[in-house]
Amino acid sequence: MIVVDNITKRFGGIRAVDGCSLQVAKGSITGLIGPNGAGKSTLFNIIAGLFAPDHGSVSLDGTDVTGWPAHRLFSQGLARTFQIAHEFGRMTVLENLMAVPSGQLGEHVASVWLNWRKVRAEERIIRERAEEVLAQLRIDHVKHELAGNLSGGQKKLVELARTMMWQPKVVLLDEIGAGVNRTLLAEIAGEIERLNRDFGYTFFVIEHDMDLIARLCSPVIVMAEGRVLTQGSMSDIRASADVIEAYLGGRKA
């Protein structure tokens, strides 16, 4: 689903990503881990269209999308969440979801005046879909609450819900567990597994919670110093002397 080929990104004299190549298989939940400063977030931002690479290419489902902006990648089927949730704080949870589908008739002034019946009909369909998604994630009880008033974990669920408002090809999850209590994190993990199992979502996950990575992800890719160090099952990763050295700075005894 995603192919990253020899990506390099510099910031001044620092190579945040240095000749990185990796693949994310269709239908997988692939993990991306590594110590702070390994280049994980920079690589995510390149894939998601925030940064253009200095060198190398990114393809999405067979299409070269190198340097595409985020809105164009969205239309191609790529969605993402953020380590710090990016909700519309002064809109309700329901409105946050209803804003997702692009090309709505109501976005055009002429349509609002001349085709208001079609606008209202379309809005009704989108609202029904949003309410269905919120019910699936069991957060429909907060649908009329301002999104800015939610807890950190609830905001993460809202971000996940927004990806469900249409059928993305792949979802990038950036530290979905950050700041979330263990009970709610287990619920979020269960929803990710369900979306993968029942709807075929492909997930690419950055996460520092190794237990969550072990539960969700196969394979797991390890980055260090801007490039891929190794990849494999979580049990293999945990036993790797190279990975231990990258995280701790010393060899396994």
C-alpha cells in the first residue's frame, strides 16, 4: 500500500531522514518504532504531505505521490491522526465528522441558494453516516458536546472516527496512545483491530507504547538515525541486540 524508496530529508545541516526505504503491506497493521530523534515523525509528515522530501519517492497503492499536498493525498485515500489531536474545538463532535467529506454541495454559495433541497438531502445523509460512526465507536453520547471540551482519549477517538467518514486506503496513526488512560486505550486498540479485520483498513502506526505495538502490529519496523534499522515480529525486535543498543546505547549482556 505504501512504498518509501530512499527518502532523505534535511533541516539545515541535520539529516532527519537519511536514505530510508520501507513498505507497508495492504491490509496490515504495521508498526514504526525507534528512539526519539530517529526520524519517525519526519517520515510520517513526508508520507502525509506536510513535507516534500529532498530525495527519494513515496508511492500509495501503486501511484507515485511524492510531494503531493495533504488535501490531494486525502482524495487519494490517505488519512492520518496526530499525536496531539487536531479537532475543531468550537464545533460539536457530530459537526467534526460531518465536515470530513469533501466536495459537499453546501460548500458552494450558489448551491445553497439555488439547490438548497439537494444540500439539505446530502447533509442528512452525511449526518446519518456520522451518527452511525459515533455509535460504532461508542461515543455517540458526546455527539453534541464541543470537541474542545473532550478528554484527550475521547479526542483520539474523534480523530479515528473522522477517518471512518469515508473509506480510506490507509490510515497513519501518530502515537494514538499518548495521554490516554489504559482502559480507553484498550478500547481504541479494539476499534483499530475491528476496522482492520472487518473493513480491511491498512494502518501505519507510530507508537512508544511497546505493549500496544505488540498487540496491534505485524510487522514492526525500527528506525534509528534516519533509516530503517531492522524489522520483524515484536518478539524478534525485543530480542535484537541492535535495537537494544539503539534505544539504550549499549549492547545486550
